[in-house]
Amino acid sequence: MTPRRLSVGLSVIEVPRVSLKELKSTAGESSETVARRIAAARAIQHERCGRINALLGAAALCYHCHLDGAGRELLDRAIERLGVSARGVAGLLKVARTIADLQGSEWIRAAHLAEAIQYRAQASPSPLL
């Protein structure tokens, strides 16, 4: 029996140290503020199409998830470079539409889509596990 070779790749990013004092001094949104933004986004979604974005079907996605030019280019690159499937595209559009709603934007901008892509990457299990 011949020995087998295994190659393993790992991506690591450097995270700068932050002191406890710096963490405590960073003012974020209060829970009440976040809850109001979420309620407003859900109301926008119901007004727009009668349901939340997570429940949109393919036809509704095409109708309600308008990308700006930079967003279209970013989506094309994600499909090509990350191998995003049609089902994956639908998921990205739903998340990006929700992010846009939370920010009060009628259009899905490249920044909204980029954030959705980041969440997708964070949620994907490592192929090494």
C-alpha cells in the first residue's frame, strides 16, 4: 500500500487586540432602536409584497429585488468566483433586500449585497471539518 498525501489549506486573518476600555467606550445602538428598525423593515416588506422577504418566491424576488449596476456586477462576480448556485442567489437577494429595508433603501446597493455575501461566507461550514 502506498502512502497517501494530504494537503491542507487554511486562511487566517489577524485580529487586532482591543482593550476592555475601548470595548466599553464604543456606543452601539440600543435594543429599543434596533427593535424599531426591525419593525419598520418588516412593515415595509408587508406593504411591498404582503410577506417578509424570507418567504418570497422566485417571481417575487425578480419583481422586488432590484440591484443597482454595481450590485449586478458584484452578483455576477459572486456567481463566477464563489460558485453561488441559483438557490444561493435567491438567498443572497433575500438577505440583501432585508439589509436594504433596514437601511430604508428602495434599491439593493452593492454594499447591501456585499454584506449578504459576508454573512453567507460566515455561515458556510468549513470544508475541512
